[in-house]
Amino acid sequence: EAQVTQNPRYLITVTGKKLTVTCSQNMNHEYMSWYRQDPGLGLRQIYYSMNVEVTDKGDVPEGYKVSRKEKRNFPLILESPSPNQTSLYFCASTFSGANVLTFGAGSRLTVL
Amino acid sequence: DAKTTQPTSMDCAEGRAANLPCNHSTISGNEYVYWYRQIHSQGPQYIIHGLKNNETNEMASLIITEDRKSSTLILPHATLRDTAVYYCIVRVALQGAQKLVFGQGTRLTINP
């Protein structure tokens, strides 16, 4: 089944403890992206990647890192999480030049 | 991208047609209208898109006015599972999904 898989789906962690949210897609998509969603603020883009080794900042990149070493994977790294990064995170992917995104199921992160 | 305007919320009775409007008065000739929906805390899901002709798929119909300044997404026989936030996005077709903004959308509630 064509899908975007995120892990973990739920995580509670503490301030400053590095964590990685993984994202993997099996559709051979060139483009991948991370969004966060907070009440009243909608979906905001964190980082995106046009292809392997090509990444760029979205609207809210502060406090996050990404890497794109392989086409199928696009992990989101929080080097030193803070409580304001408590949020619902979504990974999405699509073919280059397309606007029809496939989203993952979401990862709910709580930073205490 | 052209700006879109959607009502904040709408209600519809189960089994009736749900008609969700979107205003995009500054749309350019090469911009498509895309619709996504997000069921509570799930990843957004693509529904349909169109340029100027009406479009229909298994999920919905999209009616675009002749001047293309507005459109309506129609869910012909709404069910409780159609309760979601619906996003109308205007985008150049081959622009790609980078910096794709979802806005606040319309919160549709289907009532039994």
C-alpha cells in the first residue's frame, strides 16, 4: 500500500533530550515536507526537501533539523526540544512539480 | 498563490449534499483549485482539483464558476465521517508543493 509512515506516533519527552521523528515513503516521491499543527495556527511548514541532499526551510524552521540522505526517508530532528515544540507533526510527500500531497498519520509530541 | 476565502464553519444534515464555497477572486489563468480535508487530528487528505471545467471523482464534485473567481466543493450525500476541516488551495499546477499553505479552512459538521 502506498503510504507515508511516521514514527513514533506518540511521544512524551523532557526538555533538552534529543529526539528524531522518522518519516518514510514507499512511492518514490522526490518531494518531502514536515508540517506542525497547533490549535488556532493551522498547518505550518517546518522544512521541505525537493530531492536527495536538497533541503530548505519552511515557515517555522527554528529548533529543527532535517536530512535527506535517501529518497524514501526524511527524518525530523529536535536537537534540544523545548515545551514550545509540543505539537502535532505531519510528514508529507509527492512527486516533483505536483501539488497532491500524501500525508502521514501524524506524530503527537509533548515536551515537558 | 492567489488568496482564498472560506467560511469558518458550516453545518449539514446527514444524507444531504454539503456545498462548501471558496472565493479566489485573484486567481490567475494557470492556477488550479485544490481541495483537501483533515478529519480530526489525522493527516490532510487530497480530495479533488480542477482548472476550469467541473470535476467529479468518487469522493466529491468540484464546480468552478465561469469567471473562475469562486468554486464549490460538493459532497453529494454527506455522512458523519465527512465531518472535517476542508481546505481550498489555489496553486499553479507544476509549481510543486514547496511552501504550499493550507490556511484555516472550513470546519464542516455533519449532523445526524
